Amino acid sequence: QRMFKYFESRIGMSFDEQQAHRTAPVIGRPALIVHDLEDRDVPWSEGERYARYWPDSRLLTTRGLGHRRVLDDEAVIASVMRFLRGETVGERAVSSPNLPFGVA
């Protein structure tokens, strides 16, 4: 509880205000969200959730890189560079009442 209060005071908003369904829709910029299936720090489902709620985002899923090695992985770096050049990278995450999770 103390840690949450500390981070909230540093960030200037509550954790509730930072939830994907509230923050992602208003960002207004394209994004490539890179998340590893074996991330032990933040579950992959969190990256997938942001990708679902963030308009004009793509989800690049990796395996075996964990939370930090995605930053140095040559394939990830190449994918990020392609995304920055305007190429299609990753998958478009979608949701609906009939398809709560998935990619299109």
C-alpha cells in the first residue's frame, strides 16, 4: 500500500487513472508494443491489453527474451526500425463482446 502511494505521488495520478482502458485511447499516436510471453515482471496480458485499447497500435510478441532482453535483441530492434519507417509490424490486437482477446 505504501509503495502504491509513493508511486502515485511521483507520477501525479492514481493507479486507477493509469489503467489501459483510460489512458491508451487518448494518446493519439501510433505505437508498437513489444512484449515477451515469458516476461516475469509484467505479464504479457498487460501488453496485450494496452494494444487492444490503444488506437493505431501493433503488438509484437516475443518469446524467451523476458522483460529486459527485448531492448537488445537484434530482431526486435529491426522490427522497431521497420515500424518507424511506416511498415506493418506485429499484430493488431482486437476485442469485442464475442472476442475478448485476439489478434487481427
